[in-house]
Amino acid sequence: MEQQKKVMLSGIQPSGDLHLGNYLGPLRHWPEMIEEFDCYFFMADLHTITVRQNPADIRRRTLTQIAQYIACGLDPEKCVLFVQSHVPAHTQLAWVLDCFTMFGELSRMTQFKDKSAKNAENINAGLFTYPCLMAADILIYQPDFVPVGEDQKQHVEICRDVAVRFNGIYGDVFKVPEPYIAKVGARIMSLNAPETKMSKSLPEGCVFLMEKPEDIMRKFKRAVTDSDTERCVRYDPQAKPGVSNLIQIHAAATGKSYEVIEAEFEGKGYGAFKPAVGEAVVECLRPIREETERLLADKTYLEQVYRTGAERAAYVAGKTLRKVYKKVGFLPQ
Ligand code: TRP
């Protein structure tokens, strides 16, 4: 008999356009993850409104992001892909968890402190209780693992603390999930500031998945190379951060090794190298962009994907929610 797969869950905020750093980093490894685990992926739209947003942008980004994930290889037949706000059980459980999370604990969250420093005019209650909603997102599916980046570690820890606390009072209701250090892939740096990670907040150094080939080429042609006198294509992240980043991108896009790339461009200088990396990236992203565009033109299909996803998610989430409601003493309907 086939062994039951472990359960993995991840939420992604539809707050920006996906870029090359996302793709060559974690995203690329997700198709392998759905083979190994039973995966739940959702667009965390509820989380985005802790900061003011433009409604039309949230809608567009949520749909685009679903299409992009499918185009990147997340087969919706093989995982549960849905939109957080379509499954009301998340917010229903969040209220219960609000009542089992302490003011002091939430006050110590570094993300809350950072975000309230940056948005002093809008320190709302949602920003403060954000970790409770995230804990609900997680615990409601009883996952074994939650993949975490550095910025979300503390949120997974508080989720575990709340689960342990709740279980201590009511018996084993929640599985206590483990953080999962996902394969990160390449750590892609900004094209015009190679000491910082590629990010949408530095758009000139950032290549978006949906960008036109000519724009991608322009960004690569303008990429910062290093001011050392050697001017040769050699991987050395200390001495040559800009060129090394480009070698890394070329390698990730084509599957070639650093040595092969160095040999290919020996004696050719940066003027030939930069457009070659651009072309490699254009070719690597082309099928993803085309598939995303095709999917976005087929709204009926996308609707069917997220409706089915929400139904499957709601079924599992409902079971946990009913158990929790019963344990805390709410009169059954
Ligand atoms: N807070 C996460 C982020 O900003 C998104 C998120 C919401 C999430 N709920 C989650 C991630 C549950 C993992 C599990 O990136």
C-alpha cells in the first residue's frame, strides 16, 4: 500500500509581481515538493490588507499569481491551490486563536515592530494579530511542515507555541508543525546593486517574470559589472559580486556549470557576456510568460481551479474548525 504523504502548507501574499529571484530561488523547486508532499498553497489575500492596498491591484495580482504558479509547474490536479478569503474557516479559527495568544507575545514580533515603524499612521489591529491569522491558516490543515524563510520563522514559532498551549488545555487538537527549510536554489542579487537581493522595490535591477524580452535585455545590458581591472568572466563573489551574480543567473537559467560558462566567455569581456545572460534568461522565462498569458486568457479554467481548490480546502478546514468549536464549548448547530 502506498504510504501516506506528509502534509505541507504555504501561503503567499499576492502583493507584488513575481520576479527572477523568486523563480530561480524557491519557486522552481515547488514542482518537486508536490511530488513528495500533499501540498496546500494559497494566495494570502487576507494578509495583504494589513497595509493599505488598491482593490483592483489585489484582484489582478491574485489571479495573475495563480496563473504564474500553474505556469511554473504547480499542477492544480496534484496540489490544493486556492485563495485564502474563499475559505472562511481561516478567519473563524483566527478569532479563537486570538483568545489564546497573549498581548505580550504579539508585541514582541519583530515584523510587527518593523511594519508599525514604517506605517506609523496605520498601526491597525490586523497588523498586530496577523500572527494569529497565520497560525489559523496553518493549524487548520494539520500540516507536518511549513516551509519558512528567515522573515517568517518567528511566525511559525508563535504558531507552534499557540498550538501547544491549546493542546495543553483541550487535548491533542492540533498537529504541531515543523518548520521546513526548503531548497532555496540560487540567491539572485539585484542587477544594478549586486550587494542586495533582487527585489521588486528596486525595479531597475529586477527582472519580472512577465517582462517583455526587450526590457529584459535592456536591464541585462545595463547590469553593473565590477570595477576591477581584470575584466574577465570569472566567478568570485567577494572580488566580483556583479559578474558572479550574472554567472550564477546564467548557470541557473541554462543548467551549465560555472566552469563551462567561464570557458565559453574567456577573452570575450563583459560587453559580450551581459547580453548573453539576458538571452539565456529570456529563453528560460519565455515558456512561463506564454503559459501565464494563455491561462489568463482562459478565465473559466482559472475560476474552476480556484473553486475546486477552495472546496477541497474547506472540507479539510471544516473538520478542524468543528473540532475546535466543540472543544471550546460552542453549542453545535
Ligand atoms: N505571512 C506570510 C508572508 O508574508 C504569508 C502567509 C500567510 C503564510 N499565512 C501563511 C505563510 C501560512 C506560510 C503559512 O510571506
